Amino acid sequence: MTIKNALNALKNVIDPDLKKDLVTLKMIKNLSVKNNSIKFDLELTTPACPLKEKLKSECEFYLKKINSDVKIKINFTSNVLPSNGKSEIKNIKNIIAISSGKGGVGKSTVCSNLAIALSKLGAKVGLVDADIFGPSIPTMFNCENEQPTIKKKNNKNIIIPLQQYGIKLLSMGFLIPKDKPVVWRGPMASSALKQFILDVDWGELDYLFVDLPPGTSDIHITLTQSFPISGSIIITTPQKISLNDVIKSITMYKQKQTQAPILGIIENMSYFSPKEFPEKKYYLFGKNGGREISKKYNIELLGEIPIYEEIMKSSDIGFPISLKDTKQSRMYKNICQNIARIIAINNAK
């Protein structure tokens, strides 16, 4: 076993998403051979890669074709690919917009759980609550009474975001009393969104989720026109009245002035199964609405999330279900792996 024939062997391992071998993609790092042992780092494009074990087994297979007795040690690392766009915030690699055509579809619940699930997979994650007029994130992260601090940098006030459950957070709900409404015109809200992204010490982030208000408003325009968006995710329920508004969101992200890649659709509240009869499914808001929209517009359906009392209760007490190891939390984990995969493919183009 030599470094040269080890690399030649590893050229047979193809990343199924990027369609190139690991050596060409420069995913093999710190390779060393000593006596009958070989070790190297396998640098993934995202810590949420669902194919890591498949890649590992293929590496071992081709290396053992050279020497069946070789001892192999593979260490997984990750280097999240940045968005191809240019940004004033170089330390944030990918911005993900979380949208919904209408309110009440569980957008903030889904966003919170996705952020936590992605963080648990090893990514550095931030979350901006861009619903200026109806912030939900402080409640869902159990920090309604917390406030961010400020530091001076080049004679400018910089916000230090809160940290909870491994996520860096910023919300209008941290800055005003929870019983006080925000009575602003659109331009003021748009200015606040810019400040929430630019005037904040986010540190190094692999992904920044932006939980947008429902609909297609000034804030959506500001986000898409001011920052390089790695992609948007649209949350809906199967209900026809919700799906009608999803079409408006899809159209917005396809228009030239507000264009952004659509990573996929998540159908929330897909069905209800009673604890006593878990095999039964009651489609309270209709059936397969998200699936039909995804087929019609050729957009990936990232997942279907049923109605679970545990998800609602966890959100209300400020301890999202993704913090636990349950069937429900694994759903969000699977969706996150799919999201990270799509972003990595898009960024590698």
C-alpha cells in the first residue's frame, strides 16, 4: 500500500450527488500510509450528509482490493460549500429562507425544528425571526425574557445574538415587550431585517435560517434582493386554501426581481393518527396537496409531517421536539439531510 495506489483506488469512489470521484473533488485529506495501516479524513460537503456510511464502505472496499489485510481508519470532517452569490457577510455560507403562502401552517415550528436538527448533525446554525410583527421564535426557544447584548465595532453598534440549544438567535421579540405590538410601515420592517443580518456578530455559520412572515411582502423582497439566498423552503398544509397561496410564493421566487432557488416544499399537518390506533390516518386538511403541487411545478417534496400532539406541546414549552430522540425528531433529521444535500449540489455547480 502506497499513497499513490491508495489515491488511485479511491478514484473509484464516486459521490452520488456531485457525480465525481472523491479524489477529483479533493474530499480526501491528510492521507497517510504506515506499515499496513492507512488513515485519512473524508471531508464532506455537509455534516448532514446521509451517504457518509455508503462512501466509507466503498472506500474500504477499493482499498482492500489492493491489500485485504490493510487496517483502515477514516475520519469524517465537513466543509460546507458556500453559496455562489456574493455577500457582505462572508462568514455566513448559506442563507435559507423559510416561507409560507399563508399563516397558521406551522412555519415557525418547522423552522425551529429544522435548525436544531441540522445543528445536531454537526452544522453551525443561526436563525433570524424575520416575522417582525408576530415573532414566535422567542417562545419556541424558551427565551421570551432574554435580550441580546451590544458591542462597539468601528464606532458601530453590533448585536450579539442569543444562543439557545446550540442555535444563534435574533428576533424582534427579544427587543420589545411581548405585549407591545410593532406598528411599523413596510420600509421600517425591511430595514430591521437588514440590520438583523448585517449588524450582528454571527461568527462562522454554515446555515442561517430566516423565518419569514406569511405571504409575499416587503420583507421577502428585501431578503431576496439584498442577500445571496442559497434557497427557499415553502411550508404548507394539504388544504386547498393553503395550496392556493403556495402557488403565489412559488411565482414570487421565480420572478426576476425576487428570484431564489426553491429547495422544496414541506407539507405540515399531513394527517392525524390517534395514539390508540397509530395505523389509522385521518386527513383532516385534505390529502396529498403538497405532493400534487410539487409534481405540478417540478419542485421536490422534502417531507410530510403529520399532526402530533408532542410537537405542539414541545413548541409551547420552548423545547422543540428535535431536541429529543423520537420518531418525530427523526422526521426533521431526514428532511435536514435532504435539504443539505440539495444545497451542496446547487453550490457545486
